[in-house]
Amino acid sequence: MSDRSAECDREVYQALLAAVRVEQRRILADAKAAEHVFREAHFLVRERHPWKEWGTYMPYIRTIAAGVGCYWGTLSFHGPQTKREMRIKEFGRKGKWRYTSAQFQDAKAWEVDAIEEAEEIFERVRRRTAFLAKIVQVTKGAAAADGVRLDGMADGVATNAEAGTKGFRSVLDDWVPPSRFEGMPEQGE
């Protein structure tokens, strides 16, 4: 393989990975928007309604190797009354792409509708994330089979600071969860 051909192949692989990063940014924005809408509804109910109407479920977005993970958890409160801490205890999906409505048995009436709306978006995000992960896997495998080293991305060298390696970097590597809700997810059952 000539140097010119190898460079052309490298540019093609880098362009594919750059396109994946753009799509990851888009689906991250969709997931964050759905999470934000649900959290705003949750906190609005907490401000304006009696405690019996308060919700018990909360979505959160977590970075995973493939991109974005959309999860649900139950809220629990810990500590003395004046210094309460809110935590999320994660529970897993029973279906492949969606949480089932049976998993939200304690959901209030307002919560059921909000969960359904969020799950419509989260399902699309989960499917798209799996699709993008497959594209990255196949692209990197094809590049390796062709003997092309992918040291950086099309818009410059992207390094993974933790591993000290160069290569594909998800746009989610530097993502910070929303600051309004300080609860940290716990591992589920």
C-alpha cells in the first residue's frame, strides 16, 4: 500500500469517527433535554404540592463506553432532618431498550406521564448509542485490518488523559452531570 493510499484511508476512517462524535453530541443533547424536562417537573411538584404528591423516580444520564446511558433510579433520603441528602438507587431495565411501566409501581399520576415522555426519547437514545458503538467498533477494526493507525481525530489529536493513550475519544469524556441535583446514583439490585 502506498503512502498516499494509506493517508487517504486514514482520512476516511477519521471522518467516520468524527461523524460519530457529531451524532453523539446530538443524542447527548436529546437525552439531557429529556432529563431536564423531567427534573424540572419533579422540582416544580416538590415546590408547589404537598409531600404526598412528590415523585419517587429520577432519570440520570451516565457515560458508558459506547456513549450515553439513560437510567432511572428511586430517590432515597439520608441524614438528619436539617441536613438531608438525596440519593438515587439505580434499578435495571427488564426490556432491551425500555423500562417497562410495571417497574414504576410507586409512580404518582403526574410521574407516569412524564416517565412515558422521557422513555420515548431515552429509547431512541439507547438504540442510537448501540448503533454508534457498532460503527466505532467496525471502523476501528477495519482500520486495524488495513494497517491504519488512528492516533487522533480529524480535528486534531484527541488523547484520553486517564489512559494516556491516543485514539477515538467520546464527546462524553468531559461531560459533567447537572449540578441542580446533587444526588449520586448507587448501584442497583
